[in-house]
Amino acid sequence: MDLTHSTPTAVPSAPLSLALVVASDREGRFAPVLADWFLSRLAEREDFAVTVVDLAGAELPTSLSYAPSPAVRAALAGITPALAAADAFVVLTPEYNHSFPASLKNLIDRHYTEWQAKPVGFVSYGGISGGLRAVEQLRQVFAELHSVTVRDTVSFHHVHGQFDEDGRHKDPAGAEGAAMTLLDQLAWWGHALKDAKAVRPYGA
């Protein structure tokens, strides 16, 4: 009797849909430099398909309504589908006064099911804290929305001094390693949660 059997061949997973949320809408913001840097890291990977949600281009008033105006509905039409289609998120945020921007809280509060049972990673920047105080607050907010925040982050302390005038990181090894760790964790959670929801829909 032949007791040998073949080893199962792994089936490559389809890329995860990743929404990169650029949180700052401040005039003169540094966010585009970091967004370009992070997108260049993502370009090295084949396990993510990326959509950028840049809040600087969103015309969203801070007043919430269950019956938004046509202008607000039009603005949301360019944002909400990208959040709903995402399997995972990376939030790129500065730290303002020990917290995160109002533009980001506004976006978060206008959505609910779009965040549920999906992983969220963070790229933060600021002064001495590197935006980490904003990230710690965001972990509490996303927990309320049934999201899973991954442990490791990418943090830029005194960010303006870390990049040259062409937007290149002066000493990239540490930040690039942190980005790969973040994306590895995000990929694991993204596939795990996506596979689980395919078997049993998530019920909040």
C-alpha cells in the first residue's frame, strides 16, 4: 500500500484592499511627504491594493446630520465607498495638542459599519512624541467601532528634520523596517478577519 501523499499547494491570496486615510487638512501640512513615502513602501508589496482617502479634499462640515445636504452626500459619495470596500486601513495622522485632527474624528463619526471587523494601522508624526499620543487615543475610538488596531506603528519624531527638501528620508532603515512590520501585521489580521467574515458574518 502506498502511504505517501502530496503536500497541499498553497493558493495565493488575492491582495487586500487597503485604504490609506490621510488625516491632516491643515494648510501647509507635511502629510503629503509622508503619504508619498508610505506609498513607496507599499509599492514594494503585492499583498495590498491601495486607495488613498485624503481629507484635505473632503468638503465635510463638522455638524452631523441624519439627513445630510446634497453637498455633503456628494462629498461622502467620494469617500464612503472606499471605506466600505477596504479590507484594512492605515491612518496617517499628525498630533495636534496631544490629540488627532478634528477632520479625522469627523470622518470616523460619519461612518460605522465601514470600520467594523477590519484592522487599522497607524503612521503618525509630530514633535517629540511622534504623534503617539494621537494614536493611543485613536485606539480607543476604533475599539468602539469594532475595529482591530495592530500593535506596531510607524512614528516620526521631529518629522521636518527627518526628510530632505526632495521628500527623501535621511536615515530610512528604521522607518522602513517599522513600515514592513506594520504591514505584515495588517496583512495577517486583514486576511484572518476577511476569511472569518466569509464563514460567519460579523454581528456587532
